[in-house]
Amino acid sequence: MTEPNPLLTPWDTPFGLPPFDRIRPEHFVPAFEAAMAEHLEEIAAIGADPAEPGFANTIEALERSGRALARVGNVFGNLVVSLGGEALEAVDTEMSPRLAEHGMRVSLDPAIFARVDALHRQRTLLGLEEDQMRLLDRTHLGFIRSGAALDEAAKARMTEISSRLAVLHTEFGQNVVHDEKVWHLALTEADLDGLPDFLRDGMASAAAERNLPGYAVTLSRSLIEPFLTFSARRDLREAAYRAWTARGTHAGEHDNRPLIPEILALRAERAKLLGYATFAEFRLADSMAGTVQAVQGLLAEVWEPAKRKAAKERDRLLAVARKEGFEGELAAWDWRYYAEKVRQADYELNEAELKPYFLLGNIQQAAFDTAGRLFGLSFTEVEAPAYHPDVRTYEVRDADGHVGVFLADPYARADKRSGAWMSSYRDQENLDAPVSPVIVNNNNFAKSEPTLLSFDDAETLFHEFGHALHGLLSKVRYPAQSGTSVRRDFVELPSQIYEHWMALPETLRLYARHHETGAPIPDALISRLLAARGFNQGFATVEYTSSALIDMALHSHPAPGTIDIESFEKEFLGSIGMPAEIGIRHRPAHFQHLFAGGGYAASYYAYMWAEVLDADGFDAFTEAQNPFDPATAARLRTLYSAGDTRDPMALYVAFRGRTPSTAALLRTRELVD
């Protein structure tokens, strides 16, 4: 007797979690096929409904359609990046174009669009509530931006473009994972000069995972950045840095450089079919920023001040380097090393001194408890099936009862995508019955015993947990409006504002405790840490902003299919005056935000846009003279819970009482001359 496909049967698991212990890669293709077929039947029934188009029989019917496909897709989309491996990657390669074609078939269905368009034209007569009116507007706009109003030839081309982009995005991401997986720098005891114990422990674990003796540096950011910070061996720093920045550039089957112009050209063609001059114009037309000019204005406002600050930082680094006998100019693999020495000299702050106080478990608890004080949430670990032994599962509750489930997957693994992210296995909704969310945070911390974090790592954990809260606190009616389903340049606000609580002295005193003695971090060390927060901000701002600028340049190019990406990168960085000793944060060939999917294409600026909001927004707590002020926290919870039920600027103004200013951003990054 054939075992039933667990993806297509009811899940009798705690909290309705996916039955991870029973799901295997071979289950996904038949599950996708069955779910797509069911979705098409649902779409056909909506389109063939003889009744006049109404909100219930059209928009709400669309919201109910495709539930099985969403369930299968959420599980697969999470596992392929969190768990990885050849079998799941093969499914991704096979299914990504098929899923893209399916999505376009639904988006371009003429009967469906005719009903949605008819409703939209008479929307003011329907007596809709605010969330319903926004859902109708956004649904209609989604069909328009997918090409539903185009002629048949253009629709066919839009489908071809979507399918091909899905293939290219998948290939791009898999190539980066390949390069990160296969490269390592094997080291012996003789190569460890300058490396603190926490880094040696992480490198020993990385070597053991790869069945290597001794130590290994991998391309996980949690290892490569501290190695560049502490290794006294300039030759090894250079080798590691060059490998890190060369991801996606190796000639052969894993070379991403040929993929980029094709991706850019297809995006530009799609934009032109929809009446836009460039893809950047198309993307930004549906954003808070609104226009390319608005984005360029924001980036220009920080670019020159950041370069000036970085130049002063470089001169200070060189002064320290000269005292140590260093000659010549700083290279990109030198900056972090000498910056750490300057930080020690100018602020008496040493990463190796700080890190013993930032134990992973304590920082995760700090994130939980902060959510408790702000929003009344509790997090209790529960036994449940998981897709990997690293994963911890928590039930989330508030005064009214069950809120959702939170999964924490903190560690780097060879097959896991690099970086840090939040995602969902199930989104909150309340269309027909309450549905609670299942949210996951992925980080890539170097696993060791104990696992110690840098302060930047701790802020990253809080950042991703802010995204998780956006999903967990969602309180909407319709699935399409749930949680993080908001405009790209608004989605980073809940995550970035949450980082501020990690840096509070009271958070640090309570949760930054020495992993051996349990002693709290000394007040003097807290003072030095906070005094140094503006340190190296010129470097950090240049590193980030250059990536946002090249994103806009690539997606505004008049003929992107003709681009030679390496020449373009070199010429562009020269044209903006990129400091030679600072490397761009994401070189195009491994810029997964842009090319392993379309989510941040022409939108990488969103982190800076949201930082304007979060810096200005946290000032509301400062003005209340209480970082846990109940009234301000209640307004913030409303912002987190609203999803896409209201215009994002209206949500922000309701929270803050006014529109945002860039003053707080420039102040916090210490970019004001």
C-alpha cells in the first residue's frame, strides 16, 4: 500500500505544524502538481460564476483559492533554503519555472481579471470596509502589474519572461550556495596568530563539519568577518577576502556573471511591456518612495557625508598601521583588522573582550522578554517535529491565549543559504476561521560550545526577530494582507526598530552575562560599547550605500542586456568615487537580494528608507522617556498587527503622530558634520 503524501493530508501535529519527520524531497513534485490542479479548478469556478461580480464571490473567493498550493509552497520554499541539499535543489530547478507559469496563468486569466476590473470600476459604490477597499485596490493593481490588461501577444511574452526569470533566479542562488559550500581555507595551529578563542572554536567546528583536521575558515559571514578582523596574517586575510568577494565569479557551470545581463534585460522588457521606461521605474511606482528620484535623493543625502566620514576613519586606521610598521595603502582585507585596533585604542573596546558576554541563548531570551514587556507575549519551548536538530520550537501566547508558533534555526550549515532571514510556514488570517501563524527565523551563527555572538550578531538576531513579530502579531482578515505582506520599503521598519532594544543599557545589564561566570557585563564596558556605536559608521554606510546605488544603476540602465557586469561594476564604482580600501557589501555576482529572486530588485535602498523610519520612530520612546512606554508600545503593536490593511505612511503617522524626518538617521550614523 502506497504511503499517502504527507503534504496533501491533514497535519495531526502539535499546532498544525508541517510533519517534518515524514516529509521527503520526493513528495514535493506530486504535491505541487495536485495543488496546482486544484488551484486552477478553483480559479475556473470563480471565473465561470454566472452571478454578477461581487466582493464575496470574486475577491474573497480568490483569497480562499490556492490554499493547498500555498501550504506546499511555504514548506518547500523554507526547506530548500534552510535545509538545502541536492534533492531539494533538483526539485527547485524543476518546479520554479512551472510554478512561475502557473502563477502567470492565474494572473492573466481573462475571466478573473474581467470580474476584478468590473468591481474596481464601481468600488466606491460597494460599501466596503477599509481593509476590503485596500484589498480590492491592491488585487486589481496586482493583475495590472502582471500584465492582465495587455493584448494576447504581450501576455504570452510576460509568461515567458516570468518562467525564464524563475529559472535564472534559482540557478543564481544555487551557484552562490555552491561556492560557499565548496570553499574553505584549512589552517593549522601555526596560522592562528591573533585569533581569539571564540573564533578558534568556531573554526574548529567548521573543520569538523567538513571532516578536516585542525581549523577552517568558510564563507559564512559569522566566520569570515571575525577572521578578517583578528587574523594577524595579512596573506591569509587576503586569500579569505578574495574568496569571499569572488563568489559567483568562477568560470564554468557556476558562473553567475552571464546570468545577470539576461535577468536585467528580461526585467526591463517586462517593465516596458507595462509602459515603464525602466525596471526601476516600474518597481518604485508601487513603493513608499514612489520614484527613482526620491530614492536617489535619499542615497545622495548620505553618500557624500559617509565618504567624508570614511576618509577620516581611513586616516586614523593608517596612523595606527604605520606605528606597527605597515607601509603602502590599505586594502579591503586590511580595514576590519586595523579598525579593531583603532577601536581598542580609541574606545578601549575589544571584540574578544565583549563576545564572552553575548551567549546565544541569553540573547534569544532577551528578544523574547523584550517582546513580553512591549507586547505582552510569552515564548515557551515545546516538543514538536523539526526539519533539523538545530531547530527549536516555541509556542507564543498573550493574555488572550495562543498567538502562534516560532521556530528558531540559528546555526550555519554547509547546505543552508547564507545570511539571515525570517519566513513563514503559515500566515495569520481570519477569513473563515482564526488561523495562527507559524514563523521561522534563520541565522548563520558559527556553531560552537558555547555559541558566542558579536554585538553585531546580537543586533542581527533582534532584527530578524522584529520581522518575526511582524508575522506573529498580524491581526488581519485576509491572507493577502497578513504580516509582512507589505511594500518592500516598509517591511524593514518592524525589524530595524526592534534592534534599538538590544542596545539599551538595561537589556545589556540583564542579558549580557559572561558565559563562564554568569557575571553581568560591567557598566564601564557598556559605556565604552555605546560610545563606540558611531565608530566605523563611515565604512558601514559606504559599504551598504554603494550596493544600493549599483542596484539602482543596474535597474535603470537603458540597455541592460549589453552589460559586461565586471566592467560595469568597476566603472560604476569609479564614477561614484568608491574608496578603494572599502569593498562593496554585495558584488553583483553574489548579490542574492537582487538576483536569486526579485524581491529586492531596485529595492535594496529599502533598508536605508526603513532606517529613516526606525530612527525617527524610536525617538517616540525617547520622547516618552521610557523605552517600554505602554502607550507608545500599544501604537507600535498596532503598526505590527496591521499588515497591509492600510497605507504604510498612514500607519507610520498613526504611530508617530507626524511624517518622518531624516534627522535621526543622520544623527545615529554620526553623518552630521
